[in-house]
Amino acid sequence: MGIIVANLFLTLDGVYQAPGGREEDREGGFAFGGWQLPVSDEEAEAAIEAEIGRIDALLLGRKTYDIFAAYWPQQSGEIADTLNRVPKFVVSHRLADPAWAGTGVLPDAAAAGRLREEYGQVHMFGSGVLLRSLLAAGVLDRLHLWLYPVTLGEGKRLFDTGTIPAAFRLAEPARSFPKGAVSLVYERAGGVETQDMPGT
């Protein structure tokens, strides 16, 4: 049985919108596109490349798919080669004929669960709305947060209104990088438990 891994580049205040470029996603008048690179470094970039090298299949939400499909087929290099080579799946109700070669369409997040029966490591990047849907459907196995030392005060946030209560545990040791970014890999650990602090 394979696993579904969600990779998300995240600010300290939980924003995942448009890390890679100024014009990547201007929705809502977002003014900070391309925030990731200035707070990244060679070690962090190498770790991301290594993570991409583990991909057996790529899973994306519709908006991230559109961004990737417009960019990666025209690129070259190891990352582009991997993303263009592996099978790709986009969760969409409207997309019928995807243009990016090797792309299949899934009707909803629950349907993505079957990919674990066919592929060892199914990775997704961005796609915050889909990520929350995968958590709600119980088909997300690992949450890999790449946390960067910057706050933006605006933009799309990962855990917003409607987030399901859930507990997580570290699946791998935390890893830090020279400019302050941190890699955190979590697995689901059941529901949320509560208790009083001693002496209260």
C-alpha cells in the first residue's frame, strides 16, 4: 500500500499562496507572490528536489494544476523531467480533457484514495483546498510542511475556517536549514484530546 503525501510551502502565519512567483496567484489582490526564494537556501532547495525525486505520481487540485500545466511542460532539468514523466491526477468537477500529457481526472478527494493501491508515493504540492478535502476524507497519509521564516498578514491560509479537528505526530525528525526554514513531516494521530493542566 502506498501513501499520499501533501507538500506545502508555508509562512509562519500559515499562508501558502503563490510561493514561487510574483504572478503565480494574484487572487484576492495578493501582493507577495514569490515570497519563498528570498528566505530559502541551497540546502532547503536540495531537500525539496530530493522530495520531488521520490514521486511516483502527482496529485493536484484544479488551480495548482493549471499553474503547473502552464509552466512545467516548457521547462527542462531534473525537476521538470520528473513532473513531466510521472502520472498526474487532478481533482476537478469540470476538467474533461487535460492538456498536460499523462494527466487523469478524479471526481473528488475520496477517489484519490485508490491511488495508494497503484503507486508507492503519491505527492501533491500547493492545492490547499484539496489538502483540506483529503484530510476530511481520511485519505491523506502525510503532511509535509516546509515552514519559512516570514509573515505576510494576507493570502490563502492552510488551516482556515472549516478545518477538521485532528491530532498529528512527527513521522520524521524535524530538519532546519541555514536561513531558518524548517521541514516538518506529520502523520495523522487520531482525534483531538483535551485535559486540564495540573493545578488548574
